[in-house]
Amino acid sequence: MAISTSRRVKALVDLATAAAILLNLFIYFYPDLLNAPGQCNWANAEQLRPKYDVLNYIPSKYLQAILFRFPQLLEATKQTYSEDEIHMLLFGDPQINGNWPSTKYIKRLDNYGNDYYLGHIYTTMSQRLHPSHVAVMGDLFSSQWILDSEFYNRTYRYVERLFPQGYDYKQHVLETHQKHENYDWNKWLLDEKKMDPVARYNSRVYEDVYDWIYRDRKTPNLENPLFINLTGNHDIGYSGDATWQHMARFHHLFGQNNYVINYNRGTEREWRIVVLDSMSLEGPALQPEFSNYTWSFLENLRDKGNPSFKGSTILLTHIPMYKKAGLCKDGPEHKYYIDNKREPYKNGLLRSQNHLSYNTTQRVLNIVFPNADQNGIILTGHDHEGCDDYYNFVDGQWEASKEEKKSPRRPIREIVVKSMMGDFDGQTGILTGQFKSGHWQFMFTYCSFTVQHWWWASKISMIIVIFLQSAIKLASI
């Protein structure tokens, strides 16, 4: 009887072990298990070839998944640089929460696990595809109303758990976190205010940058891609909320809020990335200087950058362009502070917005996309559900629609990148640029994970199985 019971227990533990192994295989091979073939790869990518001929007996679908996961089995290097391609991963609105003295332990555990859930998505996709660029579409944090100390804590988690990078690329964040001193935003304020507008613009123009630390590098760093962090309303606030303190610490740890990176200038393969702080485009603003600086950046881009620029533009910004209601989950909406008794100085200022206004959208598109014969693409965040539209130039105005229309200018596609949060199935946006027939062409797909519960289940089941297997071993001694 005892032997029979023991066998049943062992059988149940073995079954649990098998389930735990399958769950962990599932979360590590999810790109190929949950998505259509080719959806989690660069557009028109060649199939990977194994180093050993015997592996060719494995069906292609499963072989490709194995080769992506185990690059040591590849015939050659998985990713190589080509000047005819652009490889960019995009992650929408992670919105990581923080912990306070009143935060319950179950919520602290949830925050801890969520960091690693998001980090699992990034690590899986970056190791799979080795992008040249990574952009996080704003709303890195869940709230801008945090003290510098908590801002440092979340930034530390951001570079250690969510988007881990080499030490050189996170050293500044780690040192700032270790010191844990309030940032001297007053000094930054004075430096910004006395800066000449042209000098400010020139300091935001980069040429062929593939590495923020080693600027002389002229090819992509496929192990540590160029990171681009956008300002979101939960990072610095809408313009009616944003303060010098908010903007200064974002600059200090995440980089500038407006800049342009030019690639291949003067060649037929010319293209650029424009990073635009859409939080500061409209108002009325609490600090009108931010709006002035952002519009000054755009005007200098128009007057100094555009005349010699003949290529295509990738625009990265947080708030989507204007479009009529019904095209996306969020329709156009602007809200303003009214009868705010706690902070009466904000009354009349911009409180929130779903889109940029119609007029602002027209101005931005005309400046950022100056070349009528070139393709361009806009990538935004903010609307967690995501959206996909085209801006067609009709009768002298840009109009959004679900399809391309004939016009004197090439249409500009806007992708509102779905959130990478678990409630939206942990999305990764994959942007491929390919230079063909004298033009850059842009293709975009999503690679979906699943809700965070599956990640939790894989980890918890493995812990339980390790405990049970250990208990059986000890009992048999």
C-alpha cells in the first residue's frame, strides 16, 4: 500500500515536472508558437541555416524556432549589418509602478514580477533579432508625480530588469541611483534659459550615431542597440503639469526630449530619425519655455536641416497625430484644468489630450516630412490599444484614413504602437526599413506574447517542482 501511494505521488510530481517544463518552453519559444510565420522577424528575412546537416531533418517551422533560440547552431552569424536595411524594435508604454511604505506585499511582488515579465519580452526579442535601434514610446513610468528618489529607483529597475544593457550603457544610471541625491534642476534651468536657440538646436543634431557611448562607431552595435527613450505624460506630465524638475531629471537619466539623427547624409540612402517631445507642443503650458524650445527645434529643423535633406524620415513621438473619431480607439480630446482648488495656478492650462490638434498636426507633418517623393513613417504611443493609419496629402492638407490615396505627395503611415503591458499581450513592434528602387520602404509587424499570468505560471510551477523533486529525493534517502 505504501509503495503504491509512493508511486502515485512520484507520478504526480513527474506530471507536474513535465507541465512546468512545457510552460517554460512555451514562454521562451512564444514568438514562433503564438505568431504567424515571419511575423516575429525582420521583413523579407532569409531563413536561418543550421551548422549541422542533420538538423535539416527537423521540419522548417520548428527548426527556425530552435535556431533563433540557440544561435550557436547557426551556420553563420545570425544578424549582420547592411546599409540597405533599418532594424528597429519598438515598445509601447511600459508604465512601471513603484512601491511606497503603504504598498501591500502582494502588490510589491506583482511589481517585481511585472519588471521581469517586461524584461523577458525585451530580452527574448533583442536576443532573437539583434536590432540596431530600440525605442520605448514614452510613459516609461506610471506617474510623473514622484520624488527624485523614487524616479531613481524606477530608472534603476528600468535598466537592470526591463531593458538590461551592458555596464557602460547603464553606468550613469547606476551611479546616480547609488548617490540618491536630488538633482540640481535649478542649474539645468539656468543653463537652458541662457542657451542660444541655434546652439540648442545644433546640440540636438547627430550624424550617423549608432552608439551613445562610443560615438565614433559607424555601424550598429548589435549587442547593445541604440536606445531611444521618449517623453510621455507619465514621465514629465502634459504641458499643463510639466515642471523644470520633471524635465531636468528626464534629461539627466534618459536623454534629450528633442533631437534628430541623420544617417548616410548626401547619399541616395539618406534617412533620419526625428525624436519629438509631443508633450510640449501644445498648451497653455505651466512652463511656456518648453513649448518654445520644442517649436524652436522644429523651426530650425525646417530652416537648417531640411534644405539639404533629400531622404526619408522616421518620426518618434508619444502623442498620436490628429485624426477624426472612429479611426482609433481614442478619439480627439483635449481637457483643461477648471476650478482646480488644490492648484489654482493651473486653471486654464492643458490637463490631458488624446491626439495633437489638427493645426499642430499639419505643422509637424509639413516640417518633419519635407520631401514629397520619399516615404516616411510615424511611430507613437499613448493609445494602448494601438492603431494604424495613413496621412494622405489632399487639397493641401494632411488627412488620416485607413488606406492610402492618390495625392501629389507620398502618404505617411502612422503606427500607434500597442502597449507592451500584459493586459495588451506584451507586444513588440518590429520595424524594418529596406532601400529598394531608390527609396526607403517601411514595413511593420507585431510579435505578441500573452498576458503576464503565463509568465508567472512558468516560474511558480518550476519553483514548486524543484521543491517537490527535492522532497522526494530526501524521502528516498
